Amino acid sequence: MPDGPDRPEAPHAAGGPGPSGGSDVPGVDAAALIRALARPRMTGSAGAADVERDLRSHLMALGYRVDLLPFTLSTWPAGLGVPVLAVILLVGAGAAWWSLRAGAPGCALLASLAMAGVAAAGLLATPWAILRLPFGRVRGCNWLARRSERPPALVVVAHRDSKSQAVPTLVRSAAAGLAILGWATLLLAAASALAGVAQPWLPHAGLAFSLIGGAGLLPAVTRNRSPGALDNATGLAALLLAARDQRENDDVGFLVTDAEEFGLAGAAAAAGRPPLDGVRAVINMDGLDDAGPMRVCDGHGFPVRDRAPVLTAAVAKACGDAGLATRTGTLPPGLLCDHIPFAAAGVPAVTLMRGRLASLARVHRPSDTPDRLTGDGAEQAARAVSRALDGLRRQGFATSH
């Protein structure tokens, strides 16, 4: 992949603040914003540059200064990582199954454990590899919009890049679940055989689950063919609407991240670093469909860690006060969102999303188009986030350390 447009090598402001309470951007409504922003815009692409210009003009018209926070990343780990993981799972499953058929359950056990170890090591090394690996490097740039030079205590986040894959997120998540089930079944088959209570059907079931799961993961190579309306033009629209409603406040910043689709690279480059090293709370918006409950998701990893109960309760209350059905909990399996690097850096952070299971069927697909959205989800999320920010101020989240 070629490098993207030239970026500055140090943070600087792309625009100064306008008058206090600057004028509304003409035509700013969620549906119009989603239509304007929904186009293939993978990091470094021409579509990404076009969307950047539109976003910057909206933020500056609202009176915000826009600080550019550049970084570089390797596209290889996230762009090819899922298919590579699928190959590892398939090879390990095949080796375990063959060993069981050959009457060597000890070898099958070792193959299953080795498969899990290599996969886990790869997943743990991915964040480091994205930021450090010298191959396939491109330039990315986060934006921080704020009213003044004051470091923000509260930050609202949405990612601006998109990607496509041959399978939607729903299929990828289901395939990952089947692959894990296949591994667990083969591990159980090996342990049963070693204990002298072998079940002849277990190896075949484990292999079948693994093959189906691996086949679903193999096509998940990153491309640039999705307009990314739901993921994440909706989050960008909600961020702009919240920025309009909050433009009298200088304690809140609006962070537009880049390269979220490459393993959360933008958020990882920003979390815990100036000018965001003093942040007290982060609300990320990602995938705001028009139907379904609002979901306030916190924590990350397995077992789940870095929960944010106070922030979660504040955002959920704001959604409820706005008359929205709301659920709280961790992210659905297989999903990654930009609150995770901030939570890992010790900042209370949540992701606000909305949708049903069917919503995931079009994420990362060319069918993720703006004509399938009214913008109601983005508008309602923006109102809820503004309520949440006001509530957090009352709770002292915006008070300086």
C-alpha cells in the first residue's frame, strides 16, 4: 500500500478557534453528514484525503482548532493477521486430528497447546508490531479538535477510516467462535484419549468446527471497497453534532482517530501521550445504527479488565434520560474499538454503539451504504453524549488534577 498524503512530523494546529458559539455548519444533520462521509476511505487512500477535508471544514466552521497528531504504522499485522491466524489454526487442528487418528494423543495435546500458544503470542504482539514493524508502513494522523490550548479533561472519539473484507464482521465473529470451539474440542479429545476414555467422534467434531471456522477467517484480508456508512460515518456524524452542542465548553476535546481498522493504531498512538495524557474520561462512538438498543461497552481482554463502572453508569443514565433503551457490558466477541487503548492506559473509557445482530452483517462490506440509514441513531447518540458530558462535569470529571 502506498503512503498516504504528506503529514506534518509534529503536532500543530490546522485552524484556530472561531467566535464563541460559532455559527452552525449549514446543512448539519446526521443523514446529510453520513451521506457526505460514506465512501471507501482506508488509511492512506484518496477517499480518506477527501473525507479529511470535509471533516476539517466542519470542525473549523464550528469554531474549533484542529491539532494534528501524526504517527506511522505497519499495515501488515492487522491487514493480513486474521488469514495468518486462520492458517495457524487449520495447521494445528489438522496435526491434532491426524495425531489422534494415529493413536498418539500426547502429540495431539501438544499440537493443540502449541496452536493456542502461537495464536495467543501473535495476538499479544499485534499492537507492538503495528506500531514498530518496518514492513508495509504508512502514515496516519489523528485529529484533536478543541476550543482552546487547554488540554481536554473529557474526550469524545470516533474513527474516520473504513475497510472492507470478503466476509462481514458477523461471519468473521462466528468463524472465530467456531475455530475456538474446534480447538477446545480437539483438546478435550486428546485429554480424553490420554485418560483412557477416548470418544471416537470428538476428533472429527473438532476438525469440522476448525475447518468451518478457518474457512470463514481465511478471506478476511483488508481491502478498500466499503463506504463505511455504519462503520463509522455514523460515529463521525454523531461526533460533529456533539461538537456543535458542546462548543461553549473548553474542557472537552473531540478526537478523530485514523487507522482504527488497522488494530486500533491511531488510538494506541494517542492514548497516554500529550496532549491527551491528562484525560479523565473517554467516550468512543462506533457503529450507530437506527434500530436496536444503545450499548455502553467497557473493559477489554479475557478475562475482562479495565472496567469503567462510574463512566458506564453516567453514559447509560444519559441514554436512559434521553428515552433510549440501553444495555451495558463488554464488547461482543471479536470486536475491537478505540476505547481499548485508553482503558489500557488507565483512563476510564467506554464505547457507545447501537444496532442488532443483523447490523454486523453489513459491516466491512460494500453493502454498508448510507441509503440504509436515516441518521436517527447518530442524532440520538449525539444528544445522549452531550447529556453524559454535562453529567460528568457535575461529578467532577472535568476538574483539573
